[in-house]
Amino acid sequence: MAGSLHSGAGRGACWLHRGLKNIGVESKLLTDSSDTLGDNDVATIAVSLKNKVKAKISTQLDSMPTKLYRNRKKSNFSTGFWGKGFYKSELIDWADIIHLHWINGGFINIKYLSKIQKPLIWTMRDMWPMTGGCHYSMGCENYTSGCGRCPQLGSARQRDLSRIVYWRKKRYLPRNMKVVGISHWLSDCAKYSSLFKNFDIRTISNNIDCTEFFPIDKKISRNILNIPEDKKVILIGAINIENVYKGLDKFLDSLNYISKENLYIVSFGKISQNNFFKDIGISYTALGYLHDIISLRLAYSGADVFVAPSLMDSFGKTLAESMACGTPVVCFDATGPMDIVDHKENGYRAIPFDPKDLAKGIEWVLDDKLRYRSLVKNARLKVEKEFDIHVIAQKYKELYFEMTNCIPAGYVNG
């Protein structure tokens, strides 16, 4: 079960669904997205105008309690108070295993999880399953002691919204549920959390469809995107590039320590202003939000290096997508990206969160042609070997077998 299929988490769930079907596991995906991607095994709760309106209202209601906190930060905070009673769905009767992914935005009311009487897995796509509402704790460790006094809400009260959200989860989450982190860092956070410390926690990486992300000739990619062929191209991007978790300020600071000669910057993702790169002395192209895989593949393939300066990332799907397209990555040696980038083998892991070392990593990747060819080859091989949808689907199939002592006849992914 997953929310929007066009989000990073939604695409990860879709790819897993596809990989499972390809290796013989019957899988159906339940979503609140109106787009089912032309897949007959993708079901949506938004089947009518009435249901679409309900879903939109539910999304607004889910975030409404945060408006009581005038000093809250501009970061994602979800309550899980509202959502569909999906446990009544005929898909639940059909399935042997229920598999949760990203369930926020008013998609699922957390209390309904207690009504599921079948084996349940929750793949954590960020920190929200273990916190009192935030999707990334950003250094706060209150999730290890039951939340309250939430810095992202700007709250000094112990019994605040984060405490209430936490205790609802404590009450309604089935104790025999399997919890899966998509990176070792995320699984470790869950093990230290007061909510999941006694749960069975596994680590299975996020997945990438290597038939959709693969290298395209740089000259062709740059011609299509109107990017100069004679420059060293640095790519940076995310769904929302300005999100506080994504570390755009660290990247901009790093450019103060780098030789700007012959460099060109390309960005993709939602951005409110087109002048972030205006005064840095480097020409740039802002591609904006890319809605399709082909455009992303061209962007990754056209770049010489992808820079991912995230402060916190549950995995780092854009990093793996870039590497699948043969483009090495520079990131910080922290959180989820540590599982993806092997230092000086397929990219560079900079000292957290040092802009100067980030700049050093960019120059290291770009400076040596012979070394660069090795990085390109290793980047693609790493993704094919460890993150391809069939590799990850097989790991989940083994977990399903363990949970049911048989190959499951059906699986609801969402």
C-alpha cells in the first residue's frame, strides 16, 4: 500500500511490485493516486469524484493540527489521524501478506492497522513510522524516548501533538509486524527508537529499475537538454530541491572552494526561485520538476557528476538512479547514502557536513580521465548487483516465505 505513485517512495513501491510479479509472486498495489500506470494489478481508492474529494479533504485534515503550532518549522509533519478504512477492502481478503510503504497524506488512519489479522510488513521509506510525526528528526532524539517537546513543532510542552501521535502508534501497531529499513542507517534508528526497539527489524535496500535507468550517450543527452558539450557538468536535484533535508546550502557553500573554470551546473526538481545559482559565477540550467523517467535518464546521463548534499536521507534513490546511468556521485558520509556510494570506487563520500570536502570530492571525481572511466563502470555495476528490482524482490520473497512458511499466493503492496 502506497500513496502517490509519482513520489520517490511511490516509485520505489511500484518497482518492487513489478519486480515481485516478474519473479512469480502475485502482487497487487493499493494506492490513493488516481493514476494506476495502466497496470491492472494497481487499485486506487480514488475511483470516483466523491472518493477523490474525500482523499483531498483527508490530506488537508491530516496536516491541520500542526497549524496550532505557530512556531513550527517548514518541514514535513504527518499525524496519521485520518484515512480510509482499507482493512475492509477485498484486496485484504485476497492477500496472504499486507505490505505497507508510505501511508501518509491522509491515506491510512494508523488505528486501522490494529484490525489487520494477517502477516504485516512495514517498509520504512523515511523516519515517520518511528516518530511522533516528523519525517526526519534532524538531530532530535526525542523519538528514542516517546517524543514530546517537539522542536519541529516549536513546542516546549511534553504532551504536545508529537506525543499524541507517538502514543497512537504505540497503541495500534501490531506487535508481530515486521519492520524493514531501506538502509542500514534507517534500521539502526528504528532499533534505537522507543517505538520499534522490540520489533523484528530487517534491512532491505530500496530498488531501482535498471531497465528504466541506464546510460545514454552524453553527447546525445546534452544535445536534447541543450547543455554545453565542452563543459564539466555538475547535476543536483530532488523532487523538492529546497527541502531542508536536501542540503542545498551545503552545495552552494562548496562552490566557494572549487575552481569554477569549465564548470556548468544543471538542476532538477521543484524550486521556488530560479536565482539560487545566479551569483555563483557558473553558468547553469534549471530543468524544473521532471515528470517522466526519460527526462531524468537524460539528465543523469548528461552529467559528469551528481552531487547529493543531503543532511538526512533514508536511502538516496536519486543517487542510485544516477549511478545506474553511469554517473558517479558525491555525497556526505552519513545516513542512507552510505549504503550506496563506495568511497573512491564509484563516487566520493565527503566528511559530514563539510562543504570544503564536498568540493574536494567533486574535483576528485572530475580531475582524472582514467579514474573517471573506472568510476562510471563501477557505478553501474553496483546498482545492477545490489539494487535492481529483481535482486530486491527476491529478498522480499524470502522474507514472505519466512513469515508464512510457504510461497505467498498473494501480496498487497502499498
